[in-house]
Amino acid sequence: MLYLVIFRDLNGGNMKNQRNILKTKFIISILLISFLLFFTISTSLQVNAAYPLQRNAQAMAYDSTNDRIIVYGGETANTYAYWIFDTWAYDYNNNEWTQMNPTGIPYPSVGAVMVYDSDSDKMIAFGGAHAQYYTSNETWIYDYTTNTWYEASPNNVPRLRSGHAMAYDSESDVVIMFGGGLSPNQNPYGDSVVYNDTWAYDLNTDTWTNMTPSVTPLGRGAAHISYDSESDRIILFGGYHLAGSPFLDPTGECYQKDTWAYDYNTNTWENVTPSINPDPRVMHALAYDSESDRIIMFGGYTHLNTEGLQDETWAYDYNNQTWTQMNPAGGLERILHQMAYDSESDLVVLFGGALATQRNDYLDETWVYDYNTDNWTLMPIPEVPDDTNIFFIPTIISLSIIAIVIVKRRRNS
Ligand SMILES: [Ca+2]
Ligand SMILES: [Ca+2]
Ligand SMILES: [Ca+2]
Ligand SMILES: [Ca+2]
């Protein structure tokens, strides 16, 4: 409406000033059109997507206060140029992804691990890589309610790493981190050293503590841990022990199939020895279904399978120390995906991952797993929100006006 008001005022001029008026109209129209086009394009780029880009090695966790799955970063193609730094929130109840465009953006993008601190209602992310040759030991905090990322400044920080594992012990209100590694050039895709250190982070005091338990699992990267709240134990499975890319192990000896349970209260790792073990694997994901009291494990990579990629679903019960292979419909094999348990909906949500070891076939699918019915469901692709193109009509109107102005100007000259 602004340009209509301006044009009405300008029309008060006499015939002498007609050319100047037309010139002014022309300039104003150009300015308005440029602004609207710019706004339309930039707005579309930000919100046009109804769901996140395909990716792997992203960070993901469930915010139980707000009933949202939060996803941050990752890589959307297999080169450093395609690392992404966006934050998304997924609401399973409405199958709705929202791009958050938060204040503050963490630098670590690929391989940062994020967990939800339910006591503080904050996401806590650690490590990962900024870019080629820059592995991180930064601690970043995300608050969904204020839509803000900020970097914490703890005094005592763990070494630089990626490929580590993290989980939140809600009974003790601490984040537990185990292992990971670092390559000499800080390339996140293959480690030359792997760690076996256990750390605890307390957000309330902004303190990392090296726990130095007397017995620890073998050092490893690409493992996963998850917290069993009923038993108050952190459960670890898999990972690779030897340095180097996990894809380059010809014998598979570095792949682990041991199950460990960590109790923060006693600072004790227990080597659980279930009678049945899943095959050794790396780059899988774990999530704890608190309603069913089971750790759910899905996917990953193992040399024992000729194709390498796994589509197995397993459930671990710490109380009985048993792994049970589930039998849902298959075909979702992948690596470097992430999973989080939506406790309000009683479902494990899976997002992203890759379909090839060269990570050249990336996924943008959202799946949910219901342990009670042993069923994976592919969520329908969400539609682009209707209000995305709210600037489309004003742009068309502006284009029409400028066309009329140009025609009039030519007739009058
Ligand atoms: Ca505890
Ligand atoms: Ca349990
Ligand atoms: Ca359940
Ligand atoms: Ca939900």
C-alpha cells in the first residue's frame, strides 16, 4: 500500500513536472520491486524447506519439556564445502519440522554430539569438527524456548575429539562422555588416536570432570551410549578400537561388540557379558525407550556383512542383561544417522544418515520406531508451509505497476 500512497501524493503535480514525477515513480518502483524480490527470495531460502536437508553426522536429541526433537548441523554432501550449521525442531505429533534460525551458531558442525539436560531444559553439545583440520573441544548450549545458542566457558575441558559418545544421566543431573578420537590433521573422518576417558559435565556449575574410573572399556570411536533411567546406567555398545578409518580395517578386528554399563554414582564401568551379542559395529545409533525400559539400537556398519551397512534393530534390557534382535520390516540400512526417544509419544525418532560407506548417498528421511509393536514407520514428507510465499502476490502487483509506469512513460515521451 505504501507505493499507492506515494503515487497519489505525486499525482498532485502539474504538467511541467510530469516527467520528473514519472522518473520518481520509476525509481520508487524499482526500489520497491528490488526490495520485495530480495525479501521474497531470502525468505524463501530460509523457510521454504518443510524439512531439513539430507545429512549425516548431525547432532540430535529430544527436548522433553517442549516435546521437540532438535537437530543441529552435519554434512549434506561428502566434501567440506557442504557442512551445514542449521538448527531444526521436529514435532512428531504434527509431523512438523521447523527451521529455528537461532541467535548464535556453534562452529562445530560435523560429529558434534548433543544431549538434553532435562533439569536445566537445555541442549548440551560437545566436540565435533569446525571444518577440515579443526576439531573442537567446545561446549555449546542451546535453549529451545529462547532459540539461542551460546558457548559455555568451562575451565577444565576434555581434549579435542570427534566420534565420541554422550548421554545425560537424569538421576545425577550430569552429562557423561566417553571416548572418541583425533587424527593428526584433525580430519573427523578417521582417527589416529582413540580415547578411553570418561568425563562428566555439570551445566549448573559449567564444569567438566575427568572421572578416571579404575576400569574402562577399550578406547574407541564411533560407538554410542544411551542412559537407562530405570536402572540409572549408561549403556555402551560397539565402536572401533584401532586408529584409522573404520572402513579400512581388512579383518574387522578393531570392531567392538562388547556391552558396558557405567554408573556415575559409583564411577564404575561394568563389562556386561550377555549370552547373545549383536555383531560388532560402528556408526550405529542407540536410544532408550523409557516406557518399555529398553535400549533400542539400529543400523551402523559391520565388516561381517558383505554390504557392510546394517538394517538390524536390537533391544537391550539391562535388568536381564539380554540383547534381543527385533523383526520389523527391513530395508532402512544406513550409517551415521541419529536417533532420539520422544517420551511423550513413546516412539524412537530417526533422522538422516547415509547409504554408502563413501557417504555419497545422503538421507533426509524421518522414521519412527515403536518397540511395543516392533514397527518402523516412514513419516510422510511434510508440506511447505502456506505462508512461505506471502510476498509473491505483492511482488506480482509491483511488477504490474512498474510495467504500467514504463508504458505510460513511453507514451508520454
Ligand atoms: Ca546416576
Ligand atoms: Ca532398566
Ligand atoms: Ca515403548
Ligand atoms: Ca511427541
